Amino acid sequence: MEKIDFVVAWLDSSDPLWQQQYEHYKSGAKGDKSEARFRDGHIFNYWFRAVEKYAPWVNKVYLVTNGKFPDWINKDCSKLVLVSHADYMPAECLPTFNSCAIELHLHRIKGLSEQFVYFNDDMMLNGPVAPEYYFSNGLPCDFNKETCFNVPIYTQTERFNIYMSMLANLGIVNAHFDRWKTVTQSPRRWFGLHLGLKGLIMSLVLMKQRLFVGFSNFHTEQAYLKSTFEEVWAAEPAFLQESCTRFREEVIANPYLFRYWQFAKNMFYPMKRRFGTFHFTDKSVVDEIEKALFNPAISSVCLNDTPFCTDEDFEYINLHLSQMLEMKFPEKSQFER
């Protein structure tokens, strides 16, 4: 079996140096500077406990930060590799407050295996997963359900959110691939039962469509081939470099581009994921999270902060979340001191 690594990105927004840099660079800068991008719920240690409990087979865990690592991390853990942005990102990109820039360069991490799974720090394993849950026959497992309904929506709070980035991703892919040729090369991937009734209907609606018009996107951990990153960078270096802005802007590439590229090349194994995504809006989300955390049918959860969540509600949610996670993962992992 090929080695599979996990990569997880984390930030300590209470770090004085980071705060100083953030205040310096945000003045007059373009892009998303909302605090919800950077708030820390102080539950990251449970991410490692979940990995040890539910994916003990993982080869290495690469922890990516701006150079400030958790005080509780066990730097001597044989499975852990500590990576700072300066270790793999071009100096002209740093410091960056744009998570997309951090993610677009992941393939440059020294020693990273060809097969890896990328997690945000708000994505946590919730139940046992086998290597085959992420990779089968050397290909990343993914759910290629298409959609034509990912149209941009504007709000004063989040502007266009990530919609414009998704359209940019599709534009790049469509510049290099013919959708119908991709479908005819492997029709079982695009008309398979894994898509479900709605997915199959959409595949029929898009019959012979030459352009990819959109995919259902899921805020969960993602399996990638390192060679996909290398290939996309070789194909579109200028746009990817332009996407590495100081703060996240609207018309840039994001890592979903590599997922779409894997679809367009038929370099994926079709499979559904078993996960739950919970957006922090107010205190009521706590009950939904509790049901999911103790549901063995859900393999992973995403605990996603949003700009709509007040500081008071954020503290309330994290207090209860910490109690639930301590109940679920009471034992320290080898990744902790």
C-alpha cells in the first residue's frame, strides 16, 4: 500500500507577533480580513487525538503554521512533521493571511508523499476510516456530483464569499479540458450509481456539454495527488502566483482547483463521503454538533466558524464543544506532550 500523509494547517491568532503583522498589513489591504478567518477555539489537540484513534495507519502528519506551534505539541513524535510557511512558500508571499496561498503551495512541502489528505484545523475525524476511504487503486476517492446552481450570491457581510474563486477554478479547468471528452473516456464515473438519482439527472441534463459548469463542493478533508498540484502549477503558473495575495481576494484560485483538475483527468475513484458540516451562526448549533459527534455513521465533521457568529456565541459554542470532545477523546495522543 502506498503511504498516505495527512496535512493540517493551523494558526495561533493570539500570538503577539502574528497580531503585530496582521495589524501592519491589513491597513489599506484588499481582501477578506474578517476575524472569523482567524479565531481559535482552543480545541486543536482533539484533532490529533481523533487521528490517532481513527486513522492509526497514517504515515506522517504535517502540521503547517506560520512558525508558531502549539505549546502542547510533542515535537519528538516520530509521526509528526512541523512545517512553517517559510519552509515551502516563496519569500515574496510572506507573511500571508490568505489560507488559499498557504494551500496552493502544499506540494512543495519537503518529504510529502504522493498521496495525501488535506485538513483545515476545523475538520476532524469522527469515526474509524480505512486508507481506502481516501485512496483506492492509487486514486483519490471523491464524489463528482455536478451542478449548474453554484451561481454567485452577494451579501454585504461576505460579499461573494468563495463563489468567484470557484468560477475561476472552472475557467482554468475549461481552458485545458473538454468535459464531454472526459465523460466519454470513463462513463461509469459520470453516470454511476454513486451519484444518486439527483446526480444522475444532472448528468443527463448536462449530456454532451463541452464545459464543466460546476460541482457540488463539500467543506471537508480532501484527498489529493501531489502530482496534480505540480501539473496545474506547470500549466498555469501566472494565475496561481497571482492568487497568492496577502489576504484572500475574490477572483483567485483556491485548492478546489486541484480537485476539479483530478475530476477532469478522471484521476479519481468515485465514492461518497460520510461527513457533517456545521456552521457557527449562533448557540443553537451546539445541539446539532452533539448529535453528530456521537453518531458512528459520520466519519468526519467540520466545525466551521463564520462572520455571523458573535464573540459571545463563539465562546458559548466552544465551551460546550470542548466538553463534548473531552468526553469523546479523554486520552492524550502521542502528538501531545
